Amino acid sequence: MTLPTSRAQVRRMIRRVLSFTLAYVVIGLGTATLAGAAATALGRTRWRLAGWVLSLAVFLGQIAFERIRRSEATRIVARDASLAVAVAAFLLALLGPVRTHWSAADVTRATLFSLALWPIATGIPPYLAAWAGAAVFGKREANLLSDSRV
């Protein structure tokens, strides 16, 4: 994993990661609230699916933004995208059990389990997917540039 070398780079990276993290958290909480208020099981399922689709759009948008617009290296794109997903998963894991299991006897165990498992389970696959996606965007951009020079 490549780390930023200057304080300004660190601040920019943190700002980018946290802005996408915020999008994931808003989508997660918003669609979970709407799913909880749905009158039918089908409505709940649709709201949950909407959350996944919107999160996928944010993920792909981040990869495209960083790779094409900012011309970041593949490993940087993968790092930033997976960090945003993992931090959002941590925050949602922190908020989820607190909201749903607050009065349960095992709230501490459920919270600790969620805090440990979700960032790992949702951070590693996005890193690999972002790496692959950034590589594809990079090849596509290189092909477009070479075509425009001919």
C-alpha cells in the first residue's frame, strides 16, 4: 500500500476518503431507515437492494473520478476506494448494533463482532475490485489517448 508523502497529500487523501465514506454512511442509514419503514417484505428488499446499487454507483464513481479525473495510480485508487468502504463499514457496524440491539443482553459482543468483522469483510474485496477497475479505466484511457494521436 502506498502512503502519501507530504502533509498536504495526507490531508487531500483523508478529505477524499471521508467524502466517499460519508456518501456510503448516508446511503446505508437512509436505505436502512426506509427499509425498516416499508410496509411489506418486498418493500424492505427493494430498499436494501437500492442501498447496494447506490453504494455500487458511489464505488464506481470514486474509481472513475480518481483514475480518470485525478490520474491517480492504480494502487492509490484501490487504497482510497477500499479505505472509504472499510471506514463506512466500521461506522455502520458501530451504529447498527447500537440501534437494533441496544437493549439486548449481548449488545457488547454483537458490537465488537461487527466492528471487527465488517471492515475486514468489506475492505479487502473492494481493494481487489478497485485495483482491477482502476487498471481497466487506465487501459481504456491509454487506448483513447493513443487513438486521438493517430
